[in-house]
Amino acid sequence: MEDNSKQGNLEPLQHDSDAFDDKRVLEGRRSFFLWLIAVGAAAMTTLLSAPLVRYVFYPVFAKTTSVSWSNLGKKSKFLSITTPVKQVVEIKQIDGWREEISRKPVYITKGNSKESLDGVQVLSAVCPHLGCEVPWNEAEGKFMCPCHGSVFSPDGSLELGPAERGMDTLPLKAENDDLMARYEYFQALLSYKKQVE
Amino acid sequence: MSTQLPSDNGRQTASGTKRASLFHWFEQRTGLNKLLHEALDEPIPGGARFAYIFGSGLLFIFLSQFITGIFLALYYVPSADHAHVTVAYITKVVAAGAFLRSLHVYGASAMVIIVLLHLSQTFLFGSYKGKRELLWVSGTVLFVLVMGMAFTGYLLPWDQKAYFATAVGTNVASEVPIVGTFAKQLMRGGNQIGTLTLSRFFVMHVFYIPALIFLFVAVHIYLFRKAGAAGPISENPIHPQQRTESFYPRQLVMDLAFALLLVVALGFAAYFIPATLGPLANPADTHFLPRPEWYYRPLFEWLKIWQGRGEFLRIVVVPGVIVALFVGLPFYDRRLERRPWRRPLAVGIFSLVFLALITLGAYSYYQDSHDKDVAQQLAQQRQAEMEYMKAPFKPQMASGSRLAAAGAATSATDPAVAEGKKIFESHQCNICHGDGAVGTAIAPKLIGIGSQFSEDQFHDLFIHPLPKMEAGHMPHFTFSADETKAIRAYLDSLQ
């Protein structure tokens, strides 16, 4: 029993030539040192690991601008439009120390969807069939996809397949009278709108 | 040392014994406690002293470099295209990144300082004497490895000073007669400093030299324990006479106090004066004045001060003699006398070489500050570095985005190419084939596809599409021969 506790506490460090003979002084000194070392080591470890933890966790909590709102212009400008207005929004995706910029076409149209604002909505120009860019056909007054011939009415609703749903609306908000849209991607070939992350 | 474990512990029933028996179970299988005692029981003749703290201080700094190095590698990319932007990212963006990088940068300097203190202490105390030749030689190998770490690590940020300092450093090697040019090319991975040089330096810095350091630290410590601590200068190095004190606790506390001092000093420096990063390396810059870190200044000045004839003497003989004197010290200095004042020749030569190195280094700084043009250029370089540090981090544009941006910005000079680009864009080929025809998930890249088809074959593709074009739902287009020729020219012009 006596021996056991000694084993666990690094006690039996004795040499024939040990400079310290007074056992009680030695015991007291050693437990003090042990305490000093333990506290010192704990303090040092904590001190050093804090920046390491922050460094490793940085990307987990960092704000990325992968989903950003693009300014389309003054809201009042769009309240009186008669035909869809095409605009290109730039989306910037930050990937660590890299950045990817892609330019995406959108249409600002009249319409009353869930995401419309005062009768104005923003459509993604990507065809919900297979992803071609859908142009506005001024003569017909419709959106007509050049790839497989899907036709959509001015508010983006489906008129003729092979697309199985209307054009996708994008989230919209007004900020200081500016119209802001958030570009999103949607899965093709579905009869309902499903966002792709 | 004997640690008799009680053989019969079945009798123990008190509540505290559970932990003890677990301890025994573990100890019987690992022997860790015995090993710990072995380490802590190291007898020090003459007792613990602050003079002995440098060895463990080095071990501590090495550990710190090892840990911070691993963490830096978490964001660093060793290629000429990405090295600088990733170091900038670490320095300017990542939380605690500047701090950790500074710890690593300043740790390198601290390591060199403590190596010098450690070997000076060993020399002045005559601790290399008395069957300690291999212990000394393993130490000199470690010294060279530490300097190698400093040299290879310096290039990795790939900023102006890193690039040009390495250009000079590798050029020095080429001055060695006969093998010099080959050695330089081997280090650089060719004639020029480029991405291959960076890869080589990275592998040396991160894999090869650290592995050697681990090996030689083990050898060094083993040989040290085998020979025993040499003790004070009054001690007989082979048969110690003085009373010993074990390493634990007093020497351990002294060593830890030194480690704490190092942490605080490095931490303060790293926090309040973070290490800088200069602008991206620009090999075309002919004005840049390369200057090495302080610990390579004496060598730098030595090569600068003596130019022209006498290359063999300068590059081979003088450094060779100094290295031979240094490494061979315990082989020719065989007296057991350890008191410095009784060894005037050895201490005299050592002090002279040390003083010469300090003088050379100091003179290098003196020259730089007293030559008006040089001082001005160096000030400009420091200014550029400060400005770069103040500028916000700019992410690197991904290659696809770069193509798109370049395609939008530059107008092709060949009218056919320009026409082809117009057709490509107006027919929205980019929606499936990507901006600049780089390809997307739904359609292949078309860059340089013209080389696979003749003009007629290419034109025919739009009339009789290939099966995979049909399968991919490629829309039908009706183009004239001139138009397909233009498209083909445009696709061929893309890189």
C-alpha cells in the first residue's frame, strides 16, 4: 500500500549520492515542484492550444459569400415594365483562398408568385427542362427555349413542354428601395422546383 | 534503479486501491513509469544549473516548430501558382493565422540563437571531452540540419524576398568548383527557380530534414545519456567525482522555466510584431536587392566582401577548414582539461571565429545603411512589404473564372476567331459547354477540338451529329461553312 502510492507519484527518486538528506524537506519541496510543473504545463498548453483551435475551426465559422444578394436596381424602375427585362447578375463564390465568379442571366417580370414583391418577380433564365438559357421572344411575347422548344408565358408559367414546370422564381427583397435577388440553382427535369445546393 | 512492485495486490480492498491496481496493470504492460523514472532520474554531477537549459530549450522549440508547421500546412499549397496566395490567406484571413505563422518564423530565429548558445556552452564548459566525440558530431549534424530548415523554409512563402534570397543562396552552390553547377541545378530542379524548386524545398523542409532531425535528436539524446551529463568545468568528464542531483525536480523546473520564457517571448513578438509577407515573387524585377535572414548574413558578407580571384580558397578551403576544425574538435582536442582559462588556444580560436562571424554580419548591415542607393532600395522594399501587408486579402480567381474574364476582356485579333466567338456566345454554346468552352457537367470541353476534325468534318458535325451529341440533347443548328470555320478557329484559339 505504502509502496503503491509512491509508485504513482514519482516518489522513489533516490540516489546514494543524493544531495538532499532531510526527507521531510525533500517531500515538501517535491510536491511543491510537482504542483508548479502541473500548473505551468496546464497554463502553457491552454495558452498554446487556443490559437490552434481558432485556426483549425476558422473555415467552419467563417462567413462565406457563396449565397449573396445581387442588386438589380431601383424598385420603382421595375413597377411599370410591360415586357420581361433581362439582367446579368454576378455571383461570387468564395472557396477558401479561391474565388469563382460566374455571371448568370435573370429576367425581371410582372407576376404574382410566392416570391414576388409588389407584382414584380425575378426568374432564373435557366430552362427547367435541361438547363439551356431561355431567351425572350419579343415577336411571340413568350419565353421560347431554343434547345428543345419549351414555351413559357411572360410570367414564366409553362405553356408547352418538354419542360415539366414553369421557369423558376428567385428569392427577392427590397433594401432601401433597391431590388435585391439571390441567385439559386434548381434541379432540371422535375415537375416541381427543387433547389440545388 | 529498482522499482519493486508488490507481487500480491489481491489483498488490497480499500477504496483507493482500484486506481493503484489499474496503474499496476498498465505499468506491467507498458513499463512507462519505469521509462519516466529513467528519464527523470538522470544524475547531474554538481547539481542542476541554468547553464544546462539550452538542450531541452532546443527540443521544446523544435516541438513548437513541428506543431505550428503542421498547422500551417493545413492551408498552404506548395506550388508557384498558389504558395503566395495561401500564405497571404493564412496571414490576412484565417483566425490566429498571422500569430501561428509568426511563431513559426520567429521560432526559426530562436532555434538558431539557442543552437549557438547550446554549442557555445558545450564548448566553453568542455562538455565534449571524455569519450563524447560521437555526441559532439551528432550535434554538429543537427546544427547543419537546423540551418537547412531555415534555408528551405525561407522560399516557401514565395514572396519577393523569398524568391531572390533563394536565387542568391542557390547561386552560391554553383561557385563550388566542378560540381557546383550541377548541385545548383539539382537544388533548383533545373536552371531556373520555379515551381519545381518550390516542390523540392517543400519536401526537404517538411519531410526529409524533419525526419533526419528526429533521427539525430534520438541519437544525440541516447549518446548523451550513455556518456552521462558532463557537469561543471571542475568535474572529471569520464569519472565524475562530485555529488549528483537527479534531473527531477530542480533541473526540470529550470528547463520548464526556460520553455515558459521562450513561449512568452515568442508569443509577445508574434502577437505584437507579426511576421510580414511581401508582394508575390516577380522574377522579372531587376531592381530587387536580396538580403538573407540575419543568421546567413555573415556567410553572405563573406562571399560579397571577397570577390574575383581566389574562388577555391574562398568557397572551399576556408569554409572547409572551419568546418573540419568544428566537427573534428573532440578528436584532436583530447586533453581532459575543461577550464576555459587553461585552454587558451581552443577558446581563442573559437572566440575568433565567432567574433569574425559577428563582425561580418554587422559589417553587412553597416554597409547596407551607409550606401545611399542600397539603403534607398531596401527602404523601398520594406515599404512595398508594409503596403502589401496593409492591403486586404484578394482571393485567387479560379481558373474557369479567369478564362471567362479573359474571354470577355480580350478581343481576338483574327477576324475568324472574333466571328467564331460571337457565334459561340450568341448561340449560347456556353450554357452547356461553359464560358470559354471549358466544359461543364452536362457537355464536354471544346478547347482545341479543331485539331481532331478537318474543316469539312467539323462542318459535317452539325448536319450529322455524333451519337454522343444526340445522347447529350445537343440542339440542332444550321451553320454555313464560313460560320463553322469561324467557330473552329475560335475553339482552336482558346487555351
